[in-house]
Amino acid sequence: MDACVLALGGSLLTDDSTVFGDWIRGVARILEPRSPPMHPTVVVVGGGVSARKGISMVINSTDNPLAHDRVGISATRLNATIIRECLSAYGIIVAERLPSSASEAVEISSNGVVVMGGTHPGHTTDYVAIEVASKFSAGNCIIATNVSHVYSSDPKVDPDAMPMEMVDHETLRQLVGEPGDHQAGGRSVVDPVGAALAREKKIELSILDGKDLVALESAIIGNKFRGTRVTNN
């Protein structure tokens, strides 16, 4: 069984309908050969701007992090619905419902490409994607975000930050922090909660710019891609 688990960052959903339309059409083309049940595919969609806006609307009313997470999860499920409907419109066979757990995603993966958002408070969509990969016994999870690589430091504040083509899980931990550093709506290249799960389950990560369709397709078919491989060694 050739399982593919793909985390699409919410930042990839743009308000520019032309740009978004061209991009999602390209994603559909890449996914078209992955017909179930021999090639189960799960796409986990993040909250992005929608989640951050929603959280900002409630943050002055409550400092309860679980409340912030619930708002963020709702945004991820809206974004997942958008992706699912667009993929379906471009001819991709998609599962009929958005699962609410990693186990449910695996259960319905024979019905078509599964598209889902977040699941429970405290579990980011990166975490969910890695959890799904673990349940498939997949050795890799693709993290498609809005940057091309993991950098040696934050390129927004360090002009000498260097992109890295390969790092191990321990190096990634040092760069993104510990699970306790996670905040709802955070913008780390991989959230600390998901990174910790990947490290625990020994799942390698392929981190790339989701707008780079060449890199995305290469990673999905198992070829060398422009981005960062996070290895177990």
C-alpha cells in the first residue's frame, strides 16, 4: 500500500481567486494518478489567516487556549471543505465526509482522497498529518507550507540564515522548540507538537513550499525535491 499524507498549510489558500484557482488545479493534476485503494491519500489542511483572524476575535473575551484551538479547528475544517470541493470539481474522487480523527481518515481512505482539517484542541494540523502517517505505517509525511526550506535560523530576523536541504529530528527540535512552545495560530515552519510526534514515531518529513508544484509533485512520487528532508539520523 502506497500511502501519501500531505499537510497543506492554510497560508496556501489565498484571497486571489485566479492565483488560487491555478494552484488548486495544479494540485488536482498531481493527485489525479493516486486512485484508491492502492494509493490512499490524505490531505490535512491548516487554518492560516482564517484561523488567526478568528482567534484574534475571541482572544480579548477569553484567554482559554482550548477556546482558541476550537476556533482554529473550525477554520481548518472550512479550509478543508474548500480544498475538497475544488478537488472534486477538477475530477478527483474524494471521500464524502471530512473525518474528525486520524483513525477515521484511515478508515475511509479507500473511498477516495481524504481531505480533513484539525481534530482536537492541542493537536495542530501538522500533528494530525503525522498521526495519520503513523497509522498508515508510512515512513514519510509531506509538509507543504509557505517557505521552501527549514532555515538555520529565522530568516525574518537573521540575514545570514541559510536554507538546509537535510536535517535530523534533533536539529529540527532545536529550531522549532518544544511542544510547550506551541500557540494556537502559530507560524513555525513545522509546529513543535507535530515535530515531537514525528521524532517519537520516527517519521521522516519532506518540508517544501506548497506553491512550488514541481517540488510538491516530486515529493509525492518519491523523487528528490526542492526543500528540506528531516531524517531520523
